[in-house]
Amino acid sequence: MKALGREFYNRDSVIVAQELLGKILVHEINGQKISVKIVEAEAYMGTFDRAAHSFGGRRTPRVEVMYGRPGFAYVFLVYGMYHCFNIVTREEGIPQAVLIRAAEPVGGLDLIAQNRFKKSYHLLRKSQVKNLTNGPGKLCRALLIDKSLNGEDLCSNKLYVEEGDNEKLPIVASKRIGIDYAGEAKDYLWRFYIDNHEYVSVK
């Protein structure tokens, strides 16, 4: 499958978040490939979005990558233990991004299972299979995404997103998760997911 080019990411986060659904996120590690189908994503719209790390033009070393070119990884740590993987959108100087919240494992299943539960995929319980990648922290652990990949170019051959099947998907728009502090922004319908998909983090 063809990898997405930089022009795909050079648009508003709300558009990119929706169009990333069904696409395939790939991480190649030591010649082995892990891949997942994106099923849930949240848009963060930058300086006017109270839920965004760049709200009000905040510019710190942590968020600097968001001010750069589109199509780069923004990886941060929450609660001191969970990594979150975001994709930078819009042109340089406009700090928007899309958080990838959940995905369905499609390739390298044994590697994903080892990364999450230290056992082969076929030995997983049903509940463990469902919990492999149905949340942003779980997704990063399964794909071995951490702060070392902050600023990684997603238009390279290491960590990237492929086209997918381009099928027509039933997409739901809802409020974003865990941003009750964000004033009116907590009510924006900028979380998008594939309806009734088993790997969505929160229904």
C-alpha cells in the first residue's frame, strides 16, 4: 500500500482526523513490521483550542514540533507513564495535531502481543485481544512508540501511515476524552471514530 504524503497532513486537524480513520499506521523495527488500522482519532486545533498544548500560542520545547512542518510525530507522556502519539497537521507555524486514540491490530500480531502482554497472540485471552490497542497509551506500548520518536518524519520508511482500503466508513463525531478543564472546548465534537468498532476506546 502507498504511504501518505505530506500534502495529506497539510490541512485542518478536523479534516485529517476523520480521513485518518481506516488508514494503516506502520512501525518498522529491526526489519519487522507492526501495523494497525486507525479506528479513533481526536483533532486539536492549536492556538484557539483550550484543549491543545499550543493554546494561546504557548511555545515550549515540549510542543515545538507542533510548530514545524506537517506529517511529523508529536509524542508526549501523560501521568508520567503513558505515551500518546499525535500527527502534526497544517503548515509550518500553525500548531495543530491529531491524537491517534485507538486502532485495530492487523500485522505483526505476535510482536504486538509480546509488547503488551509478553506472550504470543494465540495465547491471549479474549479480553486481552480486545485490550491490545484500544486506547492511546496501549497503542503506543503495542507499537513501541515513545519519546524517542518525537519529531519523527512520518513521510519516511520507519514510522508512517498507509492508504488502507479506502472503504466507506460509518464515522461518529463526539466530544474528546479527558479534557474537562478546557472550558467550551470540552464540548467540541472533534473526536471521530468508526461506529460500533470493537477497538474504539470509549463508546
